[in-house]
Amino acid sequence: MQYKIPVQIENEDPIFMNLSLRQLSIIMFWFWIAYSLFKKLAVQFWPEAWAIPSIIIAIITILIATFKQYEMTFIPFILSIIRFNVNAKERIWINSTDSFQPIDIGYLSYYDSEKWEKIDFTSKIDKIKELENKISKI
């Protein structure tokens, strides 16, 4: 039997109005906080004054819940910006790093600790010529 393996397992499925379950839960939780703030403070003061902070909370909530930049949601994007600003501004590619665990992504290597070696192409060219000679003899 052959099984079809989904390619994009981590993609979130839209449920309602092109929003995923995670986005809907964020929106519902923070809208509940905004509404609770409005109801509690509107009783003591005039409601128009407390509608403005509640609306600001609702707008920020929608922006955070629907945020998508470089295939990252809001929290990983902010953490990446913080990590970039805390660490050096330059990232150097390391050939031996195969893992993409969250702890490994922030690993930086500096020029001082790296030893740059020149590649000896003459020995490689000699090996290629030797292989060509062996192939031509066959």
C-alpha cells in the first residue's frame, strides 16, 4: 500500500473567515479582555471614554493574530528580531550545522574563531587527470 504523505504538515488550516484556530483563539481571548475592561470601567465613568482603549486593544489584537512575515507568526518574528539585535549583526554560514532546532538557529560564529583554509586545486586537478587517463584506457 502507498500512503500519501502531506508536504506541509505545519500549515494551519483556515476555519472561519480565512483564520486558523490559533488566530481565532487569540482574537477571542483578547476581545474578551477588551470587552471586560470596557464593561468594568464604563459603569464607573462615561462609556465613550473607555471605548477608545478597548478599540485600541481590539485593533492590536487583530494585527498580532493576522501577522505573517517571512512565513513566521508574530512571536517567532519578534524573538528573531530580538536575537538579531542582541547578537552580532552578521551571521556566518557554518558548513557543519545540519540541525534546525530553535537553539541552533541562534548560534553564531565569528571570523576570529574561524580558520579559513585555502583549497589546493592542483591536487584535485591531478586526481581528475588521473581518472581521465584510467577512463580512456578502459
